[in-house]
Amino acid sequence: MLAAKLKRIAVPDLLNIKQLAEYLQLSQRTVYRLVERGDLPAVKVGGQWRFRRATVDEWLDVNMQRLDAASLHALEGDASGEGARGRLSDLIAPENAAIRLSAGAREEVVHAFVSAVRFPEPISVDLVTERVLERERLCSTAVADGVAILQTPRSRPRVLTEHDLVAIAHLARPVDFAALDGTRTDTLVLLLARSERDQLALLAKLARLTREPGFLRTLHDAQEAAETIALIRDTEDRVFAPAL
């Protein structure tokens, strides 16, 4: 734990290609590819690419859902297997797959959701709630078909230290989650990872699943735990078959 904190403190804010690759645990080739695609914020200093770490963290948090499939695949992990974090469906405990929540203000809903999740290690409900709301203040995580993908900012310390977790909840009626298109949300997905790299890889995987035709609508309609887990597992089998 202390070593992880020291490593995070030692990372400078202004990074070159090699340093950013090490920070994101990607190959330099992958970082170059993302820069060439315009999928990472960068500036040239003396003819060399430079990146502000805090800007990269925030940009990835806000723009993950907008990246194309090739960029998401790169963020999931290199072909060598680095960053390949396994199945999302394996991270969903049955008791966390179909949590029922009452409607209310966004802050109340997030706190109720976090309170209802069965966590695999001790956590502070108030801390997790605040980190999720902090991420929401950057930009709403609400996507299409009434679904929001809750997470914590990558720039902040992880709230889980030993496990990765996915949980899903359904609200009694839609609430305003500040979606960019103005639609209301009644299905919440909470994704938490033990490391910044795991969080990035798992979010990229989930973002790719949300691109599958009908996935979000079916997730929205799934009301039973077994049905929800089977939907995610079957979609993963189809989308990631070559890599798993």
C-alpha cells in the first residue's frame, strides 16, 4: 500500500511518451497510436510529445465512452496480455447483480446504491459515495437507454485495494442523472477496480460492450441477477472471443 502511494507521488506531472506508457502500463507503440488518433491530449515541446498527467487522467475519465473501438481495444491491454483483466461478468456477485433502489435525488441514489452493495473488503460508504459523486461532477456517466456507469476518478486513490467489483442496480423510477441528452436514468452500473490500470482496462471493456446493438436496452430490462450476469457473460463471449 505504501509502495503504491510512493509510486504515485513519484510520477511527475509532465510526462514524455515513455513515462506515459509506464504510467498507463501500455506499450510506447500503443501510446503513439492513441496520440496519432487524437485520443490523448498532448502538446509538442521542442518537437517531442509531452502530456500532463492530471489532464490525461481527467480526459480519459470524461471521454472513455466516445473513443472508437480500436482505441478502446488498445486501452484494454496490449496483445502481450498486459492489462487483460478478465471478464466483467466474473466480477459481479449474484447479490450485487440486481439491487433495487428507491428513486430520489442523485446524491441520495448514489449513497443508497453504495450502501446496498456487498463489498469484498472493508470500505467507507461515505468515501465511496463522495468519490463517485466527484466523478459525476466532472461529467455525467449517464449513457443511452437510461443507464449510468458509476466510477471514481482515476486521478484519486482507489477505494478498493484487493478486488475489482461490478454491481448493478435498478431504480423504482427514472431520475435526473444530468445525462448530456437530457434523458433520465433508472439503471446504474458501479465499476470499481483495485488499481488505476485495472480501472482503465475494465472501463474500456465495458465501453465496448455498451456499443453492442441492444446491449444497454437488454441490461435495462434485465431484472433478475442470473439474467443480468448471463447477458454480460454472453456479450463478452461474443465481443472478446479472440482475446479471452
